[in-house]
Amino acid sequence: MPKNKKPGKGRAAKNAQRAAAGIPVTPAKKSKSKQLEKRLEKREYEKVAKHEGAIAQAEADLTSQEQALARQPHSFIVHTGSVGRYIRRLERDLRHVMEPNTASKLRVSKRNNFNDFVVNAPALGVSHIANFTKSENSVNFRIVRMPQGPTLSFQVDQYTLARDVRASQKRQNIFQKLFKHSPLVVLNGFNVPGKKHLALVKTVLQNMFPSIDVDTVNLAIVRRAVLISYDNETDKIEFRHYSIKSVPAGLAKSTKKIVQGKVPDLSKYEDISEFFLNPGVLSDSEWDGDQAEVELTQDLATRGCKKGALTKLRTVELGPRMTWKLSKIQEGIDDGEVLYHSYIKKTPQELMEQRKLLPLLKKRKKRMQKNIEHAVIRKLTAAEEAQKQEEDEYKAMKEKLIQKQKTVTGDNDDSDDKETKRAQQYEQKGQKDQGPEPPTMKSSEGRKRTAAKEGSSGIRKKVLRKK
């Protein structure tokens, strides 16, 4: 049998033997070729450049998103005056409809008037103001295009709150991600021949919502729709708000539950085949008969709705509901020419006379506003002067009391002046180093302290004598 060769000693064992023998051990230097170093430097440079490029791209995307967001229309949904709790809830529901491009947490106090919102809207980038007011007979609704108008005035004939709409539904389709993106607006029935004012109403309502490019829109973010339709017979406008629900086509209801990730209740069945064969009960968003099937060009967020697949689109109402009747269209913000009025009809001559009087009315209104501003300024200046006079009187009274207290305690400023004069005279005579120190006037507190010290020292001397 051949003998096994002993394994050779490694570098670590040899270094250990040298160290035990007292021979200094120098660690072997790792030799790197220049090509490898250049390659590593190039990789690090590319990594840093890639990171900087990604940061620059992210900043550019962020600025482009901010610019696109600034170009989108933004709105205020407010009320003025006493409107009641139901109109305030309707205002809150309409803010949900206009999200995310609205001030959903804007607080309206009793002191705020409509002019406060008009003044602050351009600075905040607001393009539209929707205002609710209430009179004894009706609820009024205005839409103002900032900053130069026009102003659309509606009368709200009927309205239903969002909570009442959802309370009548068997299954509610509402969640927070629905309001992450703006809704899709659909206008119907506004192209009526002979009614030119409807074209202006259509333009204002359409510009309240962001425009959508059909070629580049992401279908996954379109989850809500606003339907505004005009009825020519009743001369009224209907407002509805829906959520868009996508369902895979060609699947039974039981199969859809499993495909969409919902866990069904199988405790009633002996076999899973019974669950698939059971037709079940249709929900309120489903109905019998043929439904429109759409072939998707993009992937949707709903499970089972992929690109190229057939999908059924359904709508579930979210609320609120409103029925409007257009009463007036006015140029500008409540101060221009009346372009349309549903109750008052004027002849061309009356319109010409009204247009002639408009500049005078605007000048009169500006003069009244200036007079009000001047009156407010005069009132504020008078209040400031009165406050300043009160402060001066208080300071004078305080100085008198301080002087009176100083005369009582003997801490007048005259005593200090006399003391300084005596010190100056003593210095002038040249007796600062030779003679005794100049006499000083002591205050009442100083005299009391010296008297107390002398009394205590006398008592100590008597005690020592007795001992």
C-alpha cells in the first residue's frame, strides 16, 4: 500500500512557525493590476453618475407634476349666511365630488362674506368658487369663474345628500382611494339650437374639472364619473355622481369572488361544485340581460381585468343628487352686464341703455368701496391714537408714583447728585490719596443696617464682660 503524503503546510502555518521562532512576518501585499483599478474606478464613476441622473430625473418629474397640478382647475365650495345643517352637509358632499382639487377642510365662519373668498382666491390659485345661499323661498347656488367671471346663478329645486343615497343601496361601493383622483365629467343635452346661453354654461361646468387626454390617460385612475344632463322639456339640469366598477366578463358570480380574491362562505355546501353551480342572488349593481362588454387597452387595478380581456363596466351612485334651474348669467363677478335672465326679458333698446349706465354704476360702486375703506382706516387710526394716549397717561401716573415713593423712602435722585458733587470737589482739592474719604450720604436702609450692627456688637461686649 502506498503511503499517504502529508498535506503541505499553508501560508498561515508557516507564518505561525516564523512568529514562534522570532522571525518577523510581513503580510503579503495583494497586488492589483492597473487594469483592474481602472475598471473599478469606472464602475464607481458610472454608479455615481447613474445615481445623480436618477435624482435629476426625479426632480424634473416632480417639477413637471407640480406645474401640471398648478395648471389644473381648483375650487372653493363655500356657503354664506345662515343656510342650515343640511345645506352644510350638501356643501361637504360637493367637496368630496371635487376632490382632490378643492379645499376640502376649508372652514367658513359666520363673519366671512363672499368678498373674502373672492379676494383670497387668486393668491391661492383657485379658478372657481361655488357658493350656497339660502333665502326664505329657495336654495341658491352660484358658480363664479375667477378672476373675471362670468357668474352662473342657479336655483336648487331638489337635492339628496350622499348619505341618503347610499342608505338606499344594498351594497355600497365607496372607499378612500376613489377620491384620490378627479372624476370624469360627462355633459349631456346642452347642444340645443336657439339657446346660446347653454353653451356658456357647458363651458364653465366643463372647465371646473381637469381635462383628460384620451390617448395618454391611465384608465386605472378613472374611478368616478360626474354626469350633468340638461332636460329641454323641464328646462332643468340634473347633477349625479357615480363610482365606476369594472368586473371581468364571461365569469359566473361565484367564480368572480374567487378570482377577485374574496373568501366565500362554504359552510352551507357539501362540495365546492355546489358553490359554483349555485346561481346565487344578483347584487343591486347587477341586472339580467345583455351588458356592454369592453375590451381593455390597459391593465386595471381590479383583479382579473387585464389588457385585452373583456370587462363589464358598471356604475354605482355615490351622491349627492341635485336639480338646478338656471336663473341668471352675469358678466364679471356680480357687477357686470346681465347676459341671460330666466324671468326678466329686455328689448334691445333697454339693453343699450343698461350698457351705457354700466360704467357709471361701476364708478359709483368703486367710490362706495373707497369710502368704506377710508372709514375703516379712520376708525383704526382713532383707536390707535386713543390707545397711545392711554399708555402715555399710564406712564405719567407711574412716574408720579415712583417719585412720591422715592421722597418717602429718601432715595431721591438729589441725594445722589449731592454725593457726586462732593466727591468731585474732594478730588479737585487733591486730597484723594492723603486725606480721609469724602463723606457720603447714607440712605435710610443703610442707616438702619449700621444701627443694627452697632446694637449687636454692643450686646456681644456686655456678654463677654459678664463672663
